[in-house]
Amino acid sequence: MAETVLTNPGQSPARLEGWRGIAADWASDQRAFKNVSWGKAMMWIFLLSDTFIFSCFLLSYMTARMSTTVPWPNPSEVFALNIGGNHIPLILIAIMTFVLISSSGTMAMAVNFGYRRDRVRTAILMLVTAAFGATFVGMQAFEWTKLIMEGVRPWGNPWGAPQFGASFFMITGFHGTHVTIGVIFLIAIARKVFRGDFDVERRGFFTSRKGYYEIVEITGLYWHFVDLVWVFIFAFFYLW
Amino acid sequence: MTNAAVHMEGQLHAPAHGAVATAAVHAKGQQHPIKLYLVVWGWLFVLSTCSYLVDYFGLHGYLRWSLILLFMILKAGLIVAVFMHMAWERLALAYAILLPPIAVLVFVSIMVLESEYTHFLRVLFFAAPS
């Protein structure tokens, strides 16, 4: 029983691999995730539930788009911008995609430096990631403003199927909320990293438990998931 | 998978021997060479550019859809496997997280049938005569 409450269990030497390993890990009347802390396992399970939420949004969008007899607005044109006199299709969304991928890269670096216990670099990289995330949300606010000015509403738009607005605001709004929460999460953890909480094993004010650099990886899991969701939104909503 | 595990063990043991005792206790997380992340990062940029070019060049039909899906799956796979370290986790965790989304694919196929039926009824009864 004491085994189950350890947050960072030691690695026992011999563990089965493959299907026998799965059966052994799950069937042994003890913790199923042997070398993963509860924090990481719970983040993964939360992300799995979030996967279902975003799947349902994308599914309802697919159903609306497949079943309507009115032509769907062409996203390539809807999200085009005029830059320097040139009409470039979907350029704003492409830039947002690159911003989010850049942030994913800096986050992966932050996790790496976190495990090397390089607190200054970890904190800086996390703040850079948060800055990219904030840029992304800013561009999304610009995009929403532009579309609302052009007359897009959840119940109609000037170009075609009225469900376009509802799908757009629901899907991108929920994703943008996730990015915003991620930025707050990143800043909070970056502050703790920079202060050296995980070097002196300072106890958290709320949980009274010691923190470890693993929290950087858990934050990273959430952040990469936000990027992952954007990959699917980009493919299905903007490119399809 | 076996190679990945061996690779992880190698990465784990290297810092544990040289570092101070406290570092060795907690340095058991996911440690991989920076170069791996940079390479994956570069590929994500390339794949994103590719999927944008699909739209830029205005490809149509099955070519467009298959390319979009291909680039999407490659990007998602890279992010989950390397950035989220799923390639190095034990299979008990990987399968617990990666198998349930298959239910979503079943849901997709159900809703494709359903929306085709709805579309058929709308065309049959409600479409404006043109």
C-alpha cells in the first residue's frame, strides 16, 4: 500500500516488455503505471478526456458540413489577408500555426533543461513559450474581430452555410481558451522554477508537498497537447 | 520500442553517475539529446509548410484530402512520440492513452453514415428547386 503513495518510485530492475508487460503492469493488484508519477499519469488521463471533448467538437462540425445542402464557405478565402497589396490565402492561419509550433519547440527545450536542473534557462524558455502562446491568442483575437466585422455570427454569415459561424467560434474559442490557460500555467510554473523551488524542494503553499522538475514536463505535456489539437483543427477546419 | 528503451537507459545512466547525489535521485525523468528535439522541430516546420502549400497551390479532391491527412498524422505522431515522450513510456501507459481514441474513429464512421442520410433527406424534401 505504501508503494501506491510514492510520487517518485525507484525503478525496480526486471520488468517485462511487450504484451506480457502490459498484462503484468495492469494485473498485479498494484499501480498500473510503474515508472510514471501520479502527476504525469493524471495529466495524460486529463488529456485523453480533453481529446474526446475536441473530437466531439470536430465531429459535430463534420456532421454539420456533410449534411448541409448550402455550400460551405471557402476557408482559404475567408481567412485570406491583403499584405502589401498581395492577396494571400489563409496566411494568418499559417502564421498562427508557425507561432504555435515554435512555442512547442521552446517548451521541449525547457523540459530538457529542467531535467538538467538548469533553472534559469528552463524559466526563460518557459516564458518564451508563454510569449508565443500569448501572441497566438492575440492573433486569434484579431481573426475573431475581423470575422465579426465582416458579419460572421453563430447563426449565419455572408458566404454560405450558417453553421460555419457556430463551428468556427466553438472550436477556435475552446482551443483559444486552452492556450490562454496554458499561458497562465506556464507563467506560474516558470516563476517557481526561477525562484529555485525545485532545487531547495520548497513546499507548495496549497498542497504543502515538495515540487520536482517533473512539473515542467507535465506542463509541457499540456502545452504540446494544445499544439496537437491545433494540428487537427488546422487540417480539418482550415484546410479541408 | 526496444531500441528506444535502450536509448533511454543510456541517457538516464550517463548523468546519474557524474552528477551530485540529489541530482541523481531526481534525474530519472525523460532526458534525450537536444539535437533530437531540434530535428523534430525542423520537421514540424517542414510539414506545416507542406500542408500550407497544399492550400496555396489550390490542390483539389482526393489528392488534397490525402495530403492534408498525411501531413496531419505525421505532425501529430512526431509531437506525441518525441515532444510528449510517448515513445519512451511503458506500453501499459501508451496503450491506455492511445487506444481509447479509436472509439472516436468508430464515432466518425457512425456520423458519416448519419450525415449522409440527413443530407439525402434534405435534398429529397427541402432543397430549393433550382
